Amino acid sequence: MINKLIMTPGPTQVTENVRMARSLPSTNPDLDPAFYDFYKETCEKLSTQMHTTNPFYILSGEGILGLEAACASLTEPGDKVLVISNGIFGFGFADFVAMYGGLPTIYEDSLVNEIDIDKLAAYLKSNHDFKYATIVHCDTPSGVLNDISKICPLLKSYGILTVVDAVASMFGHDINIEESQLDLICGATQKALSAPVGLTVIGVSPDAIYAMENRKTPIASFYCNLLNFKDYYRNKWFPYSMPASDINGLAVALDNVFQDTNSIMRHKKIAKATRKTLVRCGLELHLESGYADTVSVFNVPSITTGEDILERMRVKHNILIAGSFGYLDGKVIRLGHMGENCTYDNMEKTLTALGETLNYLGVSLNEKLEVAFKDFFTRS
Ligand SMILES: *Cc1c(COP(=O)(O)O)cnc(C)c1O
């Protein structure tokens, strides 16, 4: 595998100092008290970054583990759960809820727009008998971004707990857990943190802990049981041996985020310039509203195929971009501009190659993508 530019919406380019940190000498994470301090400090960095004193836990497993752990830890057989969906990950939560005996009610909204808050508020007026609700912040297959700062307080006003999938938005968008009253929030290392695949991070509110501790039935999982983490520091005990090298990488990735104080603004600026570029050059954005700052999604021009675009980008230009899956399979192309991907240089390279690719495949553009991008980026 030689040095491809990985411009997908996760996994992303891995920062060099993160790669180096993963090769540091290791310890026995079960027996070394210093490791418990290190783990705790790393979790506290996550809390600080997301404006909360709620604890975070780091779980060994890719981001999907967080979604399942949230549902496993909250759901009791017969529990009613509202699954708020306008994308593939949104609908996917219903499976986790059902798997643990819950009764999901799917609340569906437009697949090309963000969740309409007024419509949701009207629905909740007569339908609010739910233990918790699930919502995806950035539903990556379409790139739609939902306003959790409005949705979660609204749910909370009915006493409904929230499970938020922020895997694709965390560190690309500012998230304020306290203000937005989020209960369980899931992230992962391989998106805007620019670390390799392998860890889930999950923030847990006191209300969520209360709900877990006051279940009538035990949590039907060991690996997904978040209560197993609650007293790790006091008891100096983890439910399983922690992947110390992965966490070394995560700690450095978090330091990178702390030091890069302009990161959220850069995501906003690059995302906006990318969207404007695509439109001005004659491509069609997939969404009508709710654009995420971490990924841009455009429809595959009818004259060519998604597969041909991806292949030429990979083979001729050594750049990986993404198609999508499910109902969007073959229909859209996704450019991931999150974390390490999200620099002017990386986007300029990617758009230059994309322009060549589209031109080669017979798609005529109004202007060179990289020229339009430079124009929008410098003007903004
Ligand atoms: C990436 C991602 C996950 C984790 O899933 P993988 O596709 O297995 O990496 C979960 N939720 C969202 C919204 C994601 O973008």
C-alpha cells in the first residue's frame, strides 16, 4: 500500500505524530496504575473538548460498538424507543434497539434535508411516550447534518433520553454536550480525529447512568455494558485489557485537535468552498439542506458511473474518494474533508484530480474545479 491520499469520509488520513505514538513502548494496562491515570486524562480531554463534565469512556472497538453499547445499555425488553431517521445510519439504530428487545418507532423525515424541528415538535406533542430517542448528527452516506442542539433539548423537555451518533461530526463540528443536553454521544477515532480505526469514544450523562442503574433487567451484554466502565478508576479495573497503543495514538490525536484552534472554522470554510465549487462548475449537490462540514456529496452525472469516477481517481491519481451504499449505492460521490483531510492543499489536489477524471469520462464542467475552489476559499 503506497501513500494514497485518503479523501474519504472516514477512515481518514492518519497524522504522522499519531502513527508514531502508536509505536511507543507499552505497559500492562490492567496492572499499571499509571495507565489508569493516562486513560482518565485522555477521557477528560474528550469531555473538555465537548464542553462537559460528563465522563467519557474509551472502548476497544470500531465506532459501531458505541452505537450498539448505547442501545444495549439503555434498552430493556418492551422499552419504547424513537428512532429519528433521515439517513442510513439513522434507520440502522432500529436494528440495535430491536436486538435488545426494545420497540422502535421510526420517525422518518426527508432524506435530502435536515430533520425539520417544527415538524418533529408537532409530532412529539401527541407522541412522547419513549424511554429514549436516537439521532445521527452527520449521517455520512448522504452527508446530512441534523441540528442536535435543537433536537436533543426538545426531546429532553419530554423526559426522553438521547443517543447521538456523532461519529462523523465530532471534531469537525463544535459539539456542546451540556448546552445541547446530550445523554449518550458516540464518536470514533477514524474520522475527524485522523487516527486509525479501532476505538469508540462515548460520553455518558448522569441521566443515562441513572437509567442504566435503575433497570429492572440486567444489561444483556458484557462487552457493550457501559456500567462496566463506570467505576474503572476507583476499582482500578477494566472489563477487558485496554489497547494501550491505540489509546497512545488517540491521546496525541486529541492534543493535535487542542492545538489546532482554527480547526472547526477550517472545516466550515473548506466545506462551504467545496459545495460552492461543485455547484458553480455544474455538478449537483445531493442534499437540499443540512450540509455537514465534514463531507460533501454530489450526484453522479448521468453520462458516467460512480464506479468509473472512483476507479480513475484511484488508479490514475492515487486518491481514494467514496461512493455510498444502501439506496445511494452508485448514485453519489462523497468527498471527505474531515480532520487531516481538511486542508486547502489536500482539497485542491483532490479537486484537480476530480476535474481531470470527470473530463476524461465526458462530463463537461463550466470551469476548472481547482480554480473555482481557490477563488471561493480565498474570498471567504
Ligand atoms: C463511520 C460512521 C460510523 C462507524 O461505522 P463504520 O462505517 O463501520 O466506520 C457510525 N456512524 C456514522 C454516522 C459514521 O459516519
